[in-house]
Amino acid sequence: MARHLVAIGQLIDEDPTEALAHALAARRLAARIAAVREAVGLAAYHAGEWQTAVAELRTYHRMTGLQSHLAVLADCERALGRPERAIDLFRGADREKLDRAVAVELLIVAAGARGDLGQKDAAVAMLQVPELTGDAPEPWTIRLRYAYADALLAGGRREEAREWFSRAAELDVEGATDAAERLLELDGVMIEGDDADEVEDFTAGPGAPGAVSVRPDTELVDEDSLDGADAESERDGANDGPDGARAESGPPTSEAGDSDPTDAKAQRPAGESGDAVDGDHAGSRR
């Protein structure tokens, strides 16, 4: 099982389909281990298997009591053509208990879901949160500014979008986004280059590579820990080969439509343009 987890960590960015195959093999060997269910869910997300990702990550949340992958779940719902469910996940999240990075990622996805529904002004309003203009840049600041610029552009506010693409590009010294290219594009400057070197636009759509910044709660096992993990697998009775011939002993995979017990009572922060805005408050259809 541990060897499969190592393989997932090595392959998930380069060959997500193969990473998912290893994740499913690990699940057959140790379905009751939360980290395995998390690995299956994240590998399925990278491989574009949205339904599997939803089921596995919901199972992981139930097993651990965590809600650290709500943004990934919401993005999967968008990819499945269910933006309303993505907004519901945002509304129902207990944001006081969320890690700040997870909360910002969830906000970005929920704003994108508003855009999917044609509620472009609401998408812009949702992203007008204090973190957008904070003096001390945080790890999520670039992504938030980029998403805000993209929402402005989608709403026809070209000059404002240019300003925020510029502000995102100022911080993006490592080229995590294509903010600089988008800025040049708005200025009418076309750059010829190798397509293979282009940075993926993480707001291009739900489920796009990099659409949600993903970091597993449990780091995948490194090779030094294989012996101990193999012994654990033997105690669990998972002594078959890589194909996992033994039947899965854990609980069956949950259905994607199950309610997420981590979704707490909705919190609706009243927001003007500079405050956090709940998806429903910011222009929902009444």
C-alpha cells in the first residue's frame, strides 16, 4: 500500500491517470485508512474523474472530521455541471474552522460558480474581501487577485480587470499564473512562443489543472517508511500483489449525492464592497 502512495506522489502531476490506478490499488489493500481515501480523491480530481473524487473526499471528511478539501469538492461539482451545489458547499462551510487558504480557495470556486450561472456582478462582489487588498501578501493573494481580475473581465469591466491582472503579476514572480500574459493581451501585445511553455490558466474552467490549489492533509509516504507500512498492510490482511485481489474490507464508497456532515450551518457575513460577501447575499436569484 505504501509503495502505491509513493507512486501517486510521483505521478499525480505528470500522469494523473496512472496515479489514479495506483490510488485505486491502494484502496483495495487498505480502504479503512483515511489517507488512502484522500489520495484516491485527489488523484481522481487530477485525472478528471469528478464523481469518484467527490465520493472519496466526502468519505475522507467523514472518517477524519476535517473539511480541508471543500474547494476541491466544490470545483468537482462545477465540473459536473452543478454550480448550485458548489455554492451550497460555500454557504454551509464552517468558515471559522477552515484554514484560511482553504477558505480563500473555496471562495474563488464559489465565485466561479456564480459566473457559471451568469451572475457576473455577484461573482465580482463575492471576491471583494479584505484579503484582496491586504498589505502583507499571503500565499493565496496572487490567486485571489487573478480570480478577481478574471471576474471583472467576464463582467465587461476591462480597465479594472487590467489593473488587477497587473497587481497579480507584480506578486507572481515565479509565474504561478499567466497574469503577465493576460495583461499583455489586454494591451494588445501578442507574444509568439512555445505552447508547451505556457502556464495553465487556473480560472479557465472548473476542474482545469491548477483550478484549485491542492495540498493533501497527510503527506504521501516516502520510501524510508515502506517497511513499517508493509507490516501494517499484512496485519490488515492486505497481502496480495499490486492488483489487490483480496476484496476490499472497508466500507463501500459513498455516493456523490450524500450530504457532507462537515457542512455546518450557513454563516452569512453581511458584506459591502470591501467585506466578505456570502454567495446568496451577493446577487442570488430571489
